[in-house]
Amino acid sequence: MGVKPVPRGLLLCSARLSVRVPLKYVACFSYASNMRRLSAIFHDQPETPLERAVYWTEYVLRHGGAPHLRSVAVDLPLYQYLLLDVGLVLLLLLGTVLAALVLLTRLLWRVVRNKSKQKQQ
């Protein structure tokens, strides 16, 4: 919820907050009311952070470590986790395209050179 100036000098509240917002724009009433509303939404939680931490600790203990909450990425082989297979395919594709361009350039160079030699003869 940032504020940006409109070309005619009016104020317009937008969804982006610029780091370099001049201090006079921060006093915008709608900006302040939006921030109060968002703060109230953020702080509207049924329990305190300590109660939430206790709940999740007990949840994990009740379910024997909660294996259903583990990330699937833990079971991936390292080459898949690091996307090395995808990188290799992209590298091969790039190499193929570059090789094709080099061969095409050489072929065109030979054709142009042969035509110029034929014209000289």
C-alpha cells in the first residue's frame, strides 16, 4: 500500500510501497487507514505464538514425528534436487543450436566464396 504522485500533483494510493516515498506522502489518510486495517488483520490470531508452538510440538509428538508433513524433496536424488538433469538437457540443447549455427555459417561462407571465385574466373 504505497503512495505515488499523480502527474497533476494529486496523491494516489497504490499497491506498491516505494522505498523512496517522501515523508509528505506517508501522511496520506487512506494509506494510514489501510495500514491500520492490514495490521488488525495480521494480529487477529486465535492463539499466542507460544500456544501455537506448543500445539505443533504436541502435534508432532502425537503423530510420531509427523512423516506426512515431510517435504518430498527430502527423498529426491541429489541430481534431481539440484536440477542437474534439466540443466544438462538445456546445455545440450544450447550446444546443438550453436553447432547448427556454426555449420550453417560455414556453409553460407563457402557458398558466397565459391560464387565470388566463379565471378572472378
